[in-house]
Amino acid sequence: MSHSAHLFSLKIAHALTQACIKEPYSLTAFGQDIMAGLTVGIIAIPLAMALAIASGVPPQYGLYTAIIGGFIIAMTGGSRFSVSGPTAAFVVLLFPIAQQFGLAGLLIATVMSGIMLVTMAVLRLGRLILYIPESVTLGFTAGIGVVIATLQLKDFFGLQLEQMPEHYFAKLMLLTEALPTLHLPSLLVAALTLGTMLLWPKLNIPVPAHLPAIILGSLVALALNAMGANIDTIGTRFEYQLPDGSIGMGIPSVLPSFEWPWLQAGVNGQPFELNLSTFQALLPAAFAIAMLGAIESLLCAVVLDGMTGKRHSANSELLGQGIGNIITPFFGGIPATAAIARSAANVKAGAQSPIASMVHALVVLIGLVALAGVLAYLPMSAMAALLLVVAWNMSEAPKALHLLKTAPTSDILVFLSCFALTVIFDMVIAISVGIILAALLFMREIAEMTKLYDISSNKRYVEQVLPEDWAVLKINGPLFFAAADRIFAEIATLTHNKQVILLYLDGVSILDAGGLAALTKLIDKCQKNNTKLLIADLQFQPIRTLARAKIQPIDGVLKFYPTLREALSEAPVVPEQVPST
């Protein structure tokens, strides 16, 4: 299939079909997929739990997301190497939803976002998502990193806080006020975990840093708790209820089961009420989840294309993401999208097809059933340290600093606006304002590129001597609404002392409705001042625009010529003056 066909195709299981059916798929490739899936699955278990906790829900729901969402999206999507599950980008969106609506509201918003993603795929909007400027994506990802890091400070330092407030500066104030409650054993475990994650890559051992870091942190916490340190763990923080009514600590070692999302717990364990008002309240959140999921998954697919030389299908990937997010909440899963770090690890581990990601989901499933008791010993402070590193990696600080040093002022302004709005308000406002601001600044720059030149005496264009009441003007650049008024207003001032104005438009590629309106005003001005307007050398798009508007030549006022030479042939011959001796 050609590159362009990949871009605009929409097929369910596109990547799986391409990798395993339309292309040769051998036992060797299957073995490589198994090994890659094992590697990424082991990486995903602590990450999925940590991200669920950061999103405001118990850790098992992160595992359910990696299991159900990771398997379905890999099977139905359009990127053969993407690994989907809970991601750090969602944390700033999901945490307030979980606090306001409970788990049930979060799951319903996920289903709604999945429907939106499928709709975007059917409308072939996959490639449009990638028109979001880098200054916008860097701005909100850096902001998300700051917010995630701030949310981890409570567990990192072991502070005594009941609930975090909604607004960012209120969070900072409350964290500062709680500093006297710092718990030294928790801080020690967090520092050891963080230090191990930072130093491990220097050993060049092919094991992801967070695995030995989490193991070390857990062993130290286990030893300190045996001495009475009371370090909070998943087992002491979370509990669950089994069908027989018994209460367990940590996470349940049972398979994710089907349950209607609206029957899950609401705020503070209360029943959730699904009605028109809650549906309307969840709609903006669902749209934000869908947009962020689309951006994350497609940017991940582009990165993987660059790493592997393969090509994803953007619309098919959106379709797979949508299907996954519609089904996953019925098994307790929160929003899922492609995770760049896990997907890159998948490629480096030798993945050949989406089967690797499907194996990863099965590995997480086995971990849930077989290791639930062990996972209960993971300390909350170690999980916070893990998420601090995730937040740093997500912020792409080196890229952001490079942009601040080298980018034009307009891009820096967009970046800083998106960053500040993400931190202070939320990501939806940040992306909306960022895109609008970037578009406005871009239009201003393009408008400033449209120039007007007087070439009446330029021998390169006009060989003969013209009468003094003639003006030949060349326009370079698009005549759209942001530039046309300025350009045609300048030309209109010449109608008072010129009998003929000749516009040479070979450098005008675009004439939009705003440019057409400005041109119409100029024609009226010429008619009023008895000035003749000649237009030469129109390109195809401006000709089509004028034809649709039914702009016709007007005797004595407006005339069109295919070339500048033919237009200049209308000029009367001016005898050259011989200098007197």
C-alpha cells in the first residue's frame, strides 16, 4: 500500500492485517513478539498501578486498562508497534473527574470519549490532529509534567493530607502548610527509589530503571515497616470488596469482570446518578479525553514510524483507540491511549507486529492474578518517585528549553501561554487558547509577508516609458482577509491622481472571501474616481474565486489580461525626451 493510502485508510485491525497477513510473518517474528511483550508487560505493571493512583482511582483499574484496552487497541488499531494503556498525560484530566463524579463518572466519560474517537476516525480527521503546532504540544505536556509532579509531593514526603484542593496554587499552599508532618522513613524510601532510577542507566544494564528501583524501595520499606516505621503501601492505602462481601487489602487477584459503568461507585462510594445533567457535565471532560487521546496516540505513531521506517494508518489508529475506550470501561478500565515510553521500549525489545502489544496485555493479566499479594507491598512513596521521573520525561524539558532559546517570539509566546494555562487552569483551556493564539500569530506573519511594490519604472517588468497617470503595481503573497484590506487600501489612495492602475498578480496564489471583498471595494473606488483598473496574470485559485463571485469586466473601469505584456500594450506611447545640449 502506498504512503498516501496509509494516511487516509480506515480499516479495523489495519496494523494487525498488514503485519501478519499481507506481509510474511514467521515463527521467528512470533518469538520476537513474545519476548517484546514479556518485556513491556513487566514494565507496564507498576506504571499502570501508579498512573491509576495518580488519576484518583484504586491501582487495579490501571491494570484493567492495560489488560483490556492494551489488547483491544493493539488488535483493532492502525499502528503496529504502539502499546496502549493508562498514560501520564491523562492524569490532570482524570483526577478532577474522579473527585467530582467518582469512578462511575470517569468510566462513563471514557465511553463517551471512545464514541468521539470513532466518529473522528469515520470523518477521516486523523491527519488534522497533527496540525497542532509543536509549541502547543510542548506547552501543555510541560504543564502536565509540573502538575503530575506536584501531585506526587504528598506521598513522596509522606505528608498528612486528607484531600488536595482543585486549584494549583491552593495545592502548593496546602503542601507547604503540611511540611511539618513530613515522614522521614517515607522520604528515605522515595529518595532511594528516585536515586536508583537516575543512576541505573549509567550501568548500561538492559533492564528498565524503574524495575530495580521499585524492588529496592519495596525491600527497604518492608524492612522499615518491620521496625515500626508505618510507611504507607498499596496494601494499607487501598481495599476492595469481593462478591461474597469480604474486604481485602491492596488489589484483588481476580480477572476484570463485566459491569455496567453507571453501576460503579460514585463520589465517596455513593451510588452514581446517570441523568441528563450529569451527562452534560461529563461532555466537556469526554471531549478533552478524546482530543488528548487522539493527539497522544497519533504523535506516538509518528515517533514509532521514525524509529522503524514503517507507516501507520492515522484514521485506523483513531478507530482502534475509540473501540478500546468504548469497551474497556465495561471491565473497569479508565481511559487508554498509546504510551510513547512503553511503545519505544516495545520497538527496542524487538517487536515485529501488534501481537507484541497483545502479549503485553496478557502478561499484565498474569501479573494481576499471580502477583496481587506481592504488589500490595509496593510503597506509595516509591510509586510517587516513579511518577516524578515519568513527569520529568513527559515534560520534555530539553526540547522546551531549546524552543525557548531558538524559536521565534511568537512560538515562545504560545508555549508559555499553554504552559501557564495548563498549570493554573486545565489542559482543555490551554490547548484551545494555544491553537487560537498560534493561528492568529501565524496569520499575522503570513499577512506581513504580502507586499506591494510599485514597478512602474522597473525595466525588468516595464520596458517602455509610461504616462505619469499610469501606475503598475506588483503584489507578492496571499490576498486573504488579514492582508487584503491593508494592500487594497494602499492602492485605493492612488485612485485620486492616477487614471490607470495596473495590478500584476502573478505572485498572488490565494484570494479568499476577505480579499474578494477588499477588491470589490477598490473596484467601486475606481469607478467613483474615474480610474481604470487593469488586472494581469492571475493564477488559478484567484481566477476561480472571481468566477464564483461573478466578477466581470466593466467598460472603462475593470479589465483582465492573461499577461503583463498584453496589459502594458494598452499604454499610450510616450516619446522619450532627448536631453538638451
